[in-house]
Amino acid sequence: MLTIRLFCAAGMSTSLLVRKMIEAAKAAGVPCDVIPMADYGMVNGKNVLAFAKKLIG
């Protein structure tokens, strides 16, 4: 099963939480990255799915 979680980084407290989550993910070896802005903005599901698959190997 593949679970992809999206986090909004628009708000101040959300940004702080996301940074802490990224730190924790890196420490536990969990792949974590930012969806390319163009793909997110264009709601390009095909590219975002390919990006996620590449991220997890």
C-alpha cells in the first residue's frame, strides 16, 4: 500500500510543523520532498504520482 500525504506550507505554524516533520522523517529514513511547484499548480496528477514513485524507489 502506498500512502502519500500532502502538507500545506502556507501558514506560519504549518511551516514550522512541516520543518519539524521533515527533520523527523530524515532521522527515521523516511523519504520526504516537496512536490514541484509547476506540477502542484497545474494539478498534474500524472507527474506528481511519478515524482512520488521515484521518491520511494
